[in-house]
Amino acid sequence: MRLRIAIYLGLLAFAGFVYVATHYSIFPGYDPYLIPRSTIDANIVEEDGRRFLWGGKGPDQRFDITEFRLNPKRLEYGLGREKIPALIEPKFMSAQAADGFLKQDSRVLVAKLGGEVKVYPITIMKRHEAVNDVVGGRPVLAAYCLLADLGAIYDRTVGDITYTFGVSGYTYYDWRTWRGYSAFVLWDRETESLWWPPLGKAVSGPSVDVPMKLLDRDLWAQTTSGEIRDAYPDARVLRPSQNAERTADWPRKDPPSVERLSRPVPKNQIAPRWGRNDSL
């Protein structure tokens, strides 16, 4: 009996040690979920003292990660920019017309600004992941990542620049962030910086450490089609089956003159988990 108790206590102590070791990094440099990925390593090149991450055919498609807030070994996929077609000029339809493909319990993101209500069905967001739009005269980004079930609406204007976002083709995971789920890495067309929504800021490029601006939570919601259809019958709904134009050139701009956050972004500026901002 005593032997069984001793074995049980020993196993319990060992399990506790392993948990602390893996979750609080008592082994320097140890990452319990870090798996070497030679394909990602091959996507990184050094040139003239700078580091670049592959983003598509041609050197003009690369991302400058000389100053990078993420561990490149945790990047995944590397499909290339534009492979997931973010929308720049989205088209909409009436809520009544959308009844043909939306059910009462269909999940949606919704923004309400300046008397205008726009709805972004998750079934459509899965294809585009990022929708650059203007609601009530205000430039916004509706974003949804299937892998992380991360959905939020952001103000695209930061300081004196209005960003236009795309999907980099990479995902990234950190076991300390967003429950360890992989989440998409976005990029912007104006400065070609990379952004990671679970951190709530740009993580490389000229805009590094510029925070993302989550819309005030009373201006947007994670909800269902039925809730919005009843409350806002005049709402406009993102149309399905849109083709995104892949623009080869885009005017480059200097990053905004705003405070850059080397410290963690405040939690109230990070996208809430689905269902925690469910009403307008």
C-alpha cells in the first residue's frame, strides 16, 4: 500500500515538474511545440545584412523580417501573398436576398457605423479571411481566421495612414497565445509589413509595433444572421462568389507617426474570442 502511494506521489510530482518546465520555460530556449520546419527555413534569405521571408515569385514579393517580433520557426504554410483572396472593393446584397443562403443560426460579423449596418457571413469570410470595407464613411477591416476561430472588425486608419490588408499565406502559433492555436498572418499593401492579430500589432516591416485598432465593441458584434435580420432588416450582406482583383502595384506610404508598442498590447485591444462580443 505504501509503495503504491509512493509511486503515485512520485508520478504526480514528475507530471507537475514537466508542466512547469514546458509552460514556464525553465529550460532556456525550450519550446514544447517547436518542430523544425526546413521548408520555412528555406523561405528565409539574407541579403545585404537584411532578412527576407518568401511571399511569392520575384524579390518584390518578399517580406522584410530583419526586425521580427515572431519566431520564424513557428511559421507555417507559406502559400504566398494573394493566394487567399482578400477583398478590396467588396460587394453587398440585401438581407432579404441573403436569406437564400443564410440560416437563422449562421454565424456573422456585423458592423454598425454612421447609421449603416453591414454583415460579413463567416461562410464567406472563410474564403477571403480579410475584407477591406468602408462602413458609415469609416474604413474598416473585417477579419476571420478559421484555424483560430478568430473574428473581429478593426479600424483601418491608424494615425495618418489607412491600411489595406491582405493575407500573407502564412500562419503562426505560439503556445502562450490564443490557446496555442495557429492564426493567420496578415500584411498591408501600404508598407508591406506583417501583422499578427492575436498580438494585436504589426510584427515586422516599416510598421513594426504599430497597434491594430479594434473597433469599439459597441460598434460591431460576433453574432448570428437571425439576430441581425430581425434587428436590422435593411442591413447589407457580403455577397458570395466574389473574385478579388490581385493588384500588382500599390502606392507605398511611410508608416504612421503613432506610439509603437514594444510592450504587450492591452487585452481590450485584442480580438475577443467568438461569442464574447455578441450584441450591438
